[in-house]
Amino acid sequence: MRILFAMIFLFSAYGCGGGNGADDEKFPDDGKIQEQYDAGEEFAWDFVEDDGAPEDEKGDAADVQEKEYFFDTEIYIIKDKGQDTGDEETALPGKIKVIPSPVDFGFVQIGTEVEITVTVQNIGGSFIQINKISLVKGYPVFILKTGYEATIKDNVVEFTLTPPKILKPGEKYQFKAVFKPLASTEADGEVRIYTNDPDYPDGYTLFLFGNKKMPCIEVNPLSIDFKGIVLGEQKKEWFTIFSCGLKELSIHEISVPPQMQDRFFFDFSKLQSGLAPTVLAPLILQPGDKALIGVTYFPQKVNAVDEIGVPVPDKTDIFIKSNMFNKVNFLGLSGYAVASKCAMPVVTVKPGTEVKVGTIIELSGIYSYSPFGAIKGYKWSVQQPSTSQSAFLPNDTSPSPKFTVSIPGDYKFMLSVSDENNSSSCKTAEKAVKVVAGEGILVELIWDTPGDPDPFNEGPMAGADVDLHFLHPLAKGLDVDKDGKPDGWYDVPYDCFWFNPTPIWGSPNPWIFDDAKLLRDDMDGFGPELLLLGEECVSGGIYKIGVHYWDDAGFGKSYATVRVYFKGNIIFSTEKIALDELDMWHVGNFSCDSFSVSSVNKITKNYVNPNFTPN
């Protein structure tokens, strides 16, 4: 029995030859097939008598069916009338095979891409029609090169094959799948190949994988700081490289930049080769392996210092070049050279080196350094005008003390330091500050709290809170102390204190200096608190100066001192006065006429003004 297959796919793609090809046995030339192609809408085939056929077969030609075909998978079997067996015969349908499936790109480094050819082959008994190929997952890390125009929507890339690609049995179609990673993580994608293969009505799914097994590197430590060394000496440190991935780690270079190669040197003696890795002879570390490498710092000259006297260190990176995803890893290096074996003090001052009377100078020695260990000891000293009674707060051994400049003149702050190995300064560091006279009357409050183990820490309840108060002559309020007269404390707006730091008592004109201003409030330490009263105060007015121990934070008794300055000269000072929590100390009264302070020195215990609520 001879079988004639009549399918649109063959004739739309290849025409109808006379049986001269390799398919002659499968497709005998029983008749000439005339193909009609109508704008891609439908195909019609007419089976006509072959003039060259034997006479007994010509008579059968009239019984050959004429069929119209659309793009579908229906297969018609045409049989010679004279050989009708009475049985319906079915041809094998087309069937696709995709190679490779899945597609595994392996490990690909950043900045590179890998392209793999995907082959779609018809291994069935009839024609295969490829209608569409879609990249439904993985774009843009994965891309396809099909030779057809792409449309992209919601990261889905579609290629509609127009006209469809027709594969005869055994024929192949190929496209390219490309992987270009953007991050050091594994990637996966999904391709759908839509054909007329009845086994895949929703399309054949082709999975894409990349970087599922990658090398991994761990460098420990991440940086090496040689700190300071004396010129002529050298120091060596070691670092490890650990292969932490699922793929071997191949290192082909460990180096520093050329300009640093005269001071940083490597020791590869712990490696099996004993040599620096190269492209031709890389250091191979299998998963779980480690390598130990030394680096020596041997500077050739003393490092320069910056504007505050701190050495400018040599800083660079070790470049570790490998087959890692990012290709290069870095290990930071730093160090500096000094001329001698001394701890080096460094002084900084804020807000500057020329300030007005009443400024709180913030000193710091925290940038001091030593090649032999951390700085542990600080010792401050000051040269100041003879009439100045200012001191370092909380003391002269603090790394960052404060100092209130209350007298005009020249100040010189000096610091010496020592390190944890008892290496001391070879010389002191100095910083000069010029203090110029300011306007107004300056009131200063300082205190110390023996029960506070750390007066430098900050935050709620971190230290004793002692507050400065300054009353306008119009202040009234309650008579909490029961002396028959209004106390005035906490009478807002006529009490200048932390809750009312910038009252307007006189003219609203900012050029008329007739109000008080709290310059600094300290809630958790030792002060100072500073208040400034303008010289254009109320003629004949008496201003009360007070101190209230607001909260001892559980540290107990504090000892307070108040000083008053006018044009940089001290005009009033108290001894240390012991205060308990809630004590209200009426220090004295300032006269605007005489610019003098008269002492009162009255303490009211457990002073609470019920009319004042800070919230």
C-alpha cells in the first residue's frame, strides 16, 4: 500500500518536488500537488492525475479527495483506490526534541557573557510548525537570539515566527541563548517553544540556569593597619584566603599598586609553590581549602602630618585577582612611619582660635597617637591671664575637657600624653587661643558630683542636672520659701532658665542689647551653664541669680560654683556650695546701676513650684 501525506507545512515552506530528495521512500510521487498560498489565510491542495502514471492508476485519480487545510495538526492519509484495505491508517505526528535541555551556562563572571546554541529538531513522522518562542522568565540576565523581531512586555520577551518555521521530519532549527549576569547570585530563566507537537499543547518548557556553582572567596582580615612604626623598622602581618564556594577558586595575581611596591612586600613561603601566583601558574584552592600569605610594611621615609599634626598614613589595597564573579577582591592596607619612639600629643580646639569672652572652649586630645600602643594618659595645662580663674572641666586628665574663657587675653593650651606601654611624649602639643572682650554681663555655673562615676557620658539620667536661673526685676510668682515675698523662680517669662532661654524683656529691636540669654544648658554633667545679660539692662533694676538642683539622677550631692564677669573681668565669685536634690540656692543680686553683685547665699530645701509644669 502506498501512502501520500498532504500537509500545508511541507508545501508552504518547501514547495512540492518531484521526489528527487531523501524523502522519496516516505513520500512517493503518486501525484503532483499544486500549492496555493492565499495571503497566509489558508492553503488548498488539488490532487491531479499524474500523466506519467500507469493506465490502471489513472482511473483511480478521480477518487482522490480534494481537501482544504488550515494551520493545524490534522493529518490526512490518501490511499490508492485499488489498494483499499478497509482500515483507517494514521501517520506518526511531528515531535520536537530540544538540545540541550535544560541549558546550564555554568559559572560566568561579571562583565562577560556566554552564548549557547539551542537546537529544536523534529524527530516525529510528520511536519512540525514552530509558531512562537517566548522568554517568560529571566530577562534581561538571559536573552535570546532567534533571528525574529522581539516584543517585550512585563519582562516577557516574545518572538512570533512569521511565517512559521516548518521542519520536515529530521530537520532542525537553532537559536542562541545568552547569559550575561548582573549580580553574584545564581540565575534561572524559562523559555516556552510553541509548536503543533500534540505532546506540548501549552508549549515546550526549556529551563535556563547560570552561576549555580560559583567560586567563593573569604579574606581574613578584611584590612590590615600597621599603625605607626619607627623609620628603619618593619612589621609583618598575615592574612588567609579561604575557598568558600562549590567551585574551585583560581587566583592569578596578588599585588599592590606600583607606587606602593617600595614599602609593602609579600611573603608567599607558606604556599605549596612558594611563589606568587600568575596567569600561567595560578593558586588553585579547592572548596574548603585555605592559603596563608604574609605582607610586610617597610616604609622608606617619615610620613607627613596634616594640619592638626596627625600623620598622613600610607593607604592602599591588596588586589586579589581570580575567577571570582567580581574578578577582583580587595584587602585594605595602611601604616605610617615616625622619626622617634615617642607618644605624640595632638590638640584640637573648638570653636576656633579667636573667640569672645564667655566662650566655652572644647579641647580634645583624642587624635594623639603612638606607634607602640593606644593612648591611655592625658595631661592638660594652660597659660592664661593672671586674673582668670577658669579651670579644665571636669579635670585636666580628661581626653576632651572644656574650658570657659571669661577674661580677655591670650591663652595657650598644652597637652602631653602617654600610651599603654608607658611611652610618654617627647614634647608637648600646644594650641594658642586669643580671647577678646565681649559685651554684657556673663554668669557662669559649674558643679561637680562625687557620686557620678562617669561625668562625661551623656543622655537621660547620665549625670546630675543643676540649673542656672536669672530673674528680671518684674518677676513675681509664688512664695514657696514662705518669707512673705514672691520668689520669682519659674515665673515665665521673667525667669531666664532652660525652659525660657531667650526671653524678650525689653525692646524687640535686636540691636538693643537689653535681654538675658542662656548660652548653654548642661543636663547631665558638670557644666558649665552660661548666661549673658545685655549692658542696656533696666536702669535701677535688681536681677536675682539662682541655682536649682533639678535632678541628682541618683548620684547624690553636688557642689556648685557661680562666677559673674563684666567686660571680661570677674566681679563676683562663690565658693563651692553643697546642694542636695531640689535645693533652690539664691546666690545673689546683680545691680544694673553699679554693675556689681551682692551675695545672698540662701538655700531653700525641697523647692518645687506647683505652678510650673515643663510639659
